[in-house]
Amino acid sequence: MNFYPPIVAALVSALLIATILRSKWGTKVQDIPNERSLHAAPTPRIGGVGLMAGILAGWTLLFASLQWWLLLPLLGLLAVSFLDDIYSLPVKQRLSVQLLAALLLVVGSGLLAQQGVVVGVAILLLTVWMTNLYNFMDGSDGMAGGMALFGFGVFGVAALQGDHENFALLNFSVAAAALGFLFFNFPKARVFMGDAGSIPLGFLVAALGLWGWQLGYWPAWFPLLVFSPFIADASVTLVRRSLRGVKITEAHREHYYQRAVQMGWKHRNVALLEYVLMLCAGISALCSLGRDLPWQVFLFWGGIYGALMLVLDLRWKNFKRI
């Protein structure tokens, strides 16, 4: 197996982030604490540029395996998200670009011709949701980078089990770039990912998950189970806020991982707990490959997530009374 793409991805990611932190960009583009923040001091949020550069560097060695409908939307999201990190673009502009990226993915991949309009629209909306979901869950040290490491690593293992080496290397390169980023982001974080990292990564979850399904490397449910720790937290939080009539675009600290930190859990402990969930969910997804729809596995994880949320809800109520 050719290990050069992941190695290049990890090295470029780590070296570029180290270089940026020593340059003026390390202090120019910073995450200033706000109502959503879990940190108290301004921190550079340029790490996503290094992470994405690492991915693209690793992918240059696999260029023949890439598709325009994956690469073009990814580059567009990277450019707009980087501008958003600097200038804080309006929500409508960002959402318009995300919708366009999802449309290019759905149309360019041939999904409409294969599955029809209903499935195509569903995947388009799911892609936009996953793109933003990843950004929502990028609020604690080591979280989003760890999800990329474990999630895309599992994608790579699944592809490798089917002897699809190049597709596996595409995913391993993403995981390796995330590892390079985590060297600077694992608690205590010296750099944050920013939108330039989290938005494209969310898109890649949907895009590579869709592509693997189309190629027959895994069933449609597989990516959902692999990334279920993120999907469960973000989706339940969004539904609860919507039921209360709160704007979902408003910054907040109501995600379960955010409340755990607010109640006194250290960023490191929250990250490590998430890593356990990510690893176990990924392993269960790999072990379930070859089955049509493993309802028992989904019910099991639904019970796990539900129990954790219930415990955190009860502790949060007690915490607020103090």
C-alpha cells in the first residue's frame, strides 16, 4: 500500500500550521471569545487552512482518483469560509455557497440520474446540514479534529476491506491531516480550526460518504453511524432550540459537549469521552458492514446517546440551581 499521501498530508498540515502560528497571521486572524465560546483568551483560528492544505497536498498524489464535483465545491467552500473567518460574511452569503456546493455534488456525482429527484433533494439538504453540523460541533479543544481523525479513518478502513486502495487513501489523507492539526489543537489548544476547516470537513463527510455509497463500498446508513456522535448532539440541540422558537443561526452554548465543559469538565476529558464514542461507533459500523440496515445497532447507539443526554440534562438543571 502507498503510504505517501497520508504522510504528506500530516506533514504539510503540521508544518504549515506551525509556520502560520509564527507569522503575523497567527495574531491577525483570531477567535475572540463571545457568547458561544468556551475559551477566555483570543486564540488563532487559522488552523483549518493548514489542515485543508495538508489534505490537498496528500490528494495531489492521488489526483487521477479525484472528481471535479468533489474538488471544485470543496475549494469554493474553503475560499468562502476563509473569507468568513476574516470578515464575518453574512449568513445568507455563506448558506448560498453551501447550497451551490451541495448542488454541484448531487448533480455532478450522477445521483439524480441514479436515485431520482426525491433522493437527490434529500442528499442535498443532508449535505448542507452536515456542512454546518461540523461547524456547530467545532467549539471545544480537540473535538472536530478528533472526529475527522476517527471518522475518515473508519471510512478508509472500510474501503480498504473492499480492496479499494485509492479511495481508502483519499480518506486516510483527511484523517492524517487532522492528526497534524490535532498536534496544535488537542487540549490545551494553541490554534482553532475556524470555518476554513470545519465547513469543508463537514462537506467532505457528506461527499465521501455519498461517493463510497455510490461505488458500493458501503451502504447508505454507514456514514451516518460512523459520524453519529456529532450528528446526535447537533441534531437534538437544533430540534430543541427550534421547538423553543429560537433562531438556529444565533450563536449559543447549548450543545451537550459545551454544557459538559461549562459544568466543570475539562476540555481534555470531554474530547477523550468523544473519542471513545467515535471509536466505538466506528467499530460497530465496520462490524455491521454487509447488513441491509442494522436496526439493533442504531437502537443501541440511540439508547447510549439518549442516556448520556438525559444525565447531562439532569446535571445541567442542578448546575443552574446552584
